[in-house]
Amino acid sequence: MALDRTLLLFPLLAMVVVGLVSSESAAEKFRRQHVDTNGLDFDDNTYCNQMMKSRGMTKGSCKVFNTFIMESILKIQAICWNKKLPCKHKFFNCHMSGEPLKVTECQVKGNSKDSPCKYKTRNDKKCVIVACHGWPPLPVHLDSSKGDSCQGQPSI
């Protein structure tokens, strides 16, 4: 009887353990979706198509828009030490880069349900606003990116 219960619970326990091991933290998800420290590995015409697919943002449907920050992870993490400012959704854990950073923006071409996903690639320099969490604080969400004036922020 006890062995029967153990055999029934083992698969459930195994699924929980696998789920815990494979779950991605918010900081890891931010890095996967928004950080490319290697720079442009692909030419401009294929960069977004390759990166969006390899980073898992084309499964089911195409992510409509995504920004990759083309800087070192240390430079991106340093943004979290800048002055706090409100995020778009009324939280107060956002911080702006002190200078424009190299970014690559990927905009889906056509319908987001098209397969395979096709993207337009645009390289630029923009001020980046990230939400940070934890200790030490780490970027967990790309709130927005804007022009090249990082108002009143110290340089990172």
C-alpha cells in the first residue's frame, strides 16, 4: 500500500523538481530577451530573424517588437545604481542609463502569426530605462528606450 502511494507520487515530485530546475529567473529572462554582449554576429538583414528565433521569441507567434542592448552586461547592470524614476506602469523601480547605449530594435514584418517570423532590423543609440529588482539590484524588465538625451542621469 505504501509502495503504491510512493509510485503514484514519484512522477509528480519529479515534475516539480524539473520545473524548479528549469525555471528562469526574471534577471535571466531579461538577459535572454534583451542583452547581446557579442554585438552584431549577423548582418543587418538577418540579425533579428536569427536572434529572435534563437532566444525563443518566435514560438507559437512572433513577438511583435523587441530591443537588444548591445553593451556589456556590467554596463547594463550598472544602470540599476542610477537614480530611481517611475516606470510606464506606475512602479518606482526603474532607472535610466546615463548615456545612450547601442541597441538593435526588431520589428516584425507582416502578421505576428506568420511562420517563419520575419523582422526588420534597426540599429541605434538610445537611452534605456530598465526596472531593477533584488540585491544587488539586477535588470528584470526593459521598460522603454528613448532618444539620445538621458536627462539628468550620471554617466555610467
